[in-house]
Amino acid sequence: MIRVLIVDDSSFMRVRIKTLLEARDDIKVIGIARNGMDAIRKTIVLKPDVITMDINMPDISGIEAVEQIMKQRPTPIIMISSLTYDGVYETLKALEKGAVDYIHKDNLYEANLIEKILMAKEAKINVIADSAKDEDSPRYIEVARPPSVDFIQKAKETVPDGAYEPQPGPAPVVRDREFSIIGIGISTGGPSALAKMLPRISADIPASIVIAQHMPSTFTKPLAERLDKISQLRVKEAENGEQLLPGHAYICPGGKHIMIEKKDTVTLYDRELFVNHHYCPSASLLMSSISRVYADNAMCVIMTGMGSDGLEGITEAKKKRSYVIAQSESSSVIFGMPKAVISNNLQDEIVHLDNIADRINELCLNK
């Protein structure tokens, strides 16, 4: 039984969410909170498995409530978001504070909500908001920490039994290879993971970074703007035909697929052209395209997310000798995407979220 706490100051929304959830026998609404302070108190007392959280409420906002809950009793939280620009921006802040996912009020249907609840119940709560500095402060510059992980030992600790047996020997050493492009495939848990990882990547990195984050079109530009404010890299929403530059990160617009079919040039496609790819943007399309153009000068990073998007592209990338990093299970909100790669023994390294940026810097700069 999944025990849910509903937090919303609108009686209409509280009734609507409760009605949708009660259609399932394995979900029980154990409480209703009408504001942020009430949400914090009832989370501590009722100990729900999942919380649905409105953003704009009296006394303290949903964002502040998320932050306090993550400090006092970390719990998977799904934000109930509006589609306005302000609503999107506030949702992104809540995700950085620890919320695991969101759902648009306009898409608040039974199937969508139930899917989010079931996913949230299985999510790992990684409270990593401290790395995302105040978005109103000047550009945040953090010196990347030196690598601190034994990658082989980390692989042994984080891989599911039988999925992959690391070979004995020293941590992977990559010589005589320069990386020109880094593809990142990421989904659920992505905004908070990117907010922790991207600020640690050096602005001097000689590679371009291209990101396929599963997200609607209204979210990707605000996400790029927020990440740009806290990163040493320049982060922007990708545009069709633009030239890739080193020290820059490009986020695929929601509703589009991104591919690099010509060296250092972005190509965007409408999702309807690739009907066999359920996830949009597709990590698989990105990984396969950069491997075809850059071969062993491409790095592919598969991070937290539900499903197996990226597996097909990584399979092709390995044939082209591209280098593959998979995020560890212990640091993934949802282990689906990295697990698909690891279970097929396609990764070169398994790296904890805290160390992905360090490893990228090491591979690209220490030559």
C-alpha cells in the first residue's frame, strides 16, 4: 500500500487529486494539508510514502516546504505545477531542493498521476540542493574537487548482483585520446543532478556538452537559464544549426530530438519523425549520432532516469569505441537508464554523481 499525503490550498485540487488516487486499491490518501507548515507537520507525524505538493500556498511556499521536509524527514515529493513561466521556474527550484518529479495541472489525469506516484515510491532521495546556489546571486564558480573515488571499487559496490563483474586491476586510465564532445542522457532526477554536476565542470574543458533531458518544451529553456547562472560553463537551450563550442553545454529543447550528424553542428528534429522512440528527446539518438561522427573522441554519460532510453545508442557507441560512463545506483534517483547500460556490460566506468564532473575534468583536461 502506497500512503500519500496531498498538499494544496485549493479545495478543488485536493478533492480532484484524492478522487484520482482512490481509483487504485494499492494507494491510500492518509492525509490532507492546506498549507506548507501543515505539510511539514503532517509529514513528520503521518510518515507518508509519497507527497503531492502545490507550489503557491499561504504562509510558506511549496519550495520552502520541500526544503524543510528534506531536512526533517526526506520523502519523495511530486510537485503539482502550472504551465506559466513562473510556475515552471518555481518547479525547477523545487526539483533542485529535492522533489523527485512534477506534473502539470493541465495534465492531471488518473494515468499520469498514478504513474508518477508509483515511480516516486521507488525513488531514492538524494538531497543535493546545496550545490545549486541562489539563482539571484552572481555566477557561481566552484573549483572542481580532485578525483576521490576508486572507480573499480565503486563499481563493485553499486552494481546489482550478477549485472556486471568489474575486472580486477587499477582504475580505468584513458591515454592518447582527446574528447571533443560529451553526450549526457538523463531523465527523472535530472534537474537536481545536473545542478550538482554541471557547476563542477571546468570552463576550460575542450569539449562541447550536449544534453538530452526528458522534459516538456516549457521547461528546457528555464532549466538552461538556471544552470547557466550556477555553472562555470555557458549553458543554453540548443538551436537548430548552431555551432557547438568548447566549454559550452547545450540542452535539447523539449519536444525535439537532438542529433550531431555533422561535426560541431546541432540538428534538431520533431519527435514525430522518430515514432519508435518513446522518450523525447531521445538519449539513444543523441549517443548514436555523436559516436558516428566522433567515434573514440566521444564520451557518453548515462545518468538517473526511468526506463532504458540510451541503451540502443550506447550499444552503437561502444562499437565505435566511444567512452561510456554510467551513474551509480546509490546516487541515482531512478536507476533505470544506467541499469540498462550496466546490465549489458556496456560501460567503461560506473561513477557516483558526486564524482562525475571530477572524472569528466580528469579525462578531458589531464592530458
